[in-house]
Amino acid sequence: MQRHGPRHVQSAALAEAPVPNPVDTIRQIVWLLTKWILIAVFGLAGIAFLIGAAVWAYNWYTFERHVQNIAVIISTDKKDCPDDAFPIYVMFGNKSSKTLESVSFTLRARVKGRSTNLALHDSYTDDHISEPNMGYANCWPVPKLSEPVADPRSLEWDIIYKRFSFRD
């Protein structure tokens, strides 16, 4: 009677194959896992870097390069603003290629030779529309000061915060 089913055959090459060392096998598995995890981490970091660079480039191209082309001039000279109720002359010159729609800014006032800001963070907004290569100026009132000053025109004025809005 003939027997049906799997037969076990032992080949000479199979009999001579070395038995794998379990420690080496575990080392190979750990190395493969570590290698692929590192490849995945560096790949994701590269993708994140490329996305960040694209966002930065888009922001620079659509906004920051235009902001860098806005000139600001501040003066307290009586010939620019003769009214003592509005002694601070602020001019914005638009040298960018986009139309400037509005400006918000905060003035800083310092006694000459000192670093302390006397202005109490009043914010000003001006919605004059300024086409490219044009500008506008206004005379502004003195913001509230942290200490009394006899002549606000004698202070050094500059802008510590500014925000520009451009037409799309």
C-alpha cells in the first residue's frame, strides 16, 4: 500500500547549513529596525524643512519684501507740524510695488541720552491708501507719557511697533 502525504527529504546542502546564532539574528533585526526608523525620521524632517522653507519663501515674496520698502520719517520740527496739539510728524513712503492700504504703529519717546520709553503704548492707525512710489504724512498728538515733560518736541521719537496692510 502506498502512503499519501508529505515526505520528509533531507538534502545534503540543508544538512550542512550552519544553525543561526540567536544573538546575531536579534542584532540583525535591531539593526534593520533602527536603520528604517532613522530613514523615516530623517525623511520626515526633510519634508518638514521643505514645507517650512516654502512657507517662509511665500511670506517673504508676498509680504516681507514689501514691508522692507516702506520708509518711515518722524520729526517734531515746528515747520512740519506747527500745531502744538499735534506735534509729531510721521511720514510713510511706499517704495514697494504693492498698494499700501493701512498702517498701525506705536510710538516710543525717550529723553535724549536715555533708554527708558516714556510713551505708554498708545497705538495709532492710519488708513490712507498709498499707491506704489507715493507716500503720505500726518501730524499726531503726543501719547500719554509716564512722567511729565515740559516740551514733548524735545524728546527723541521713533516707532517700536508697526503693522502694514497691503492690497492683494
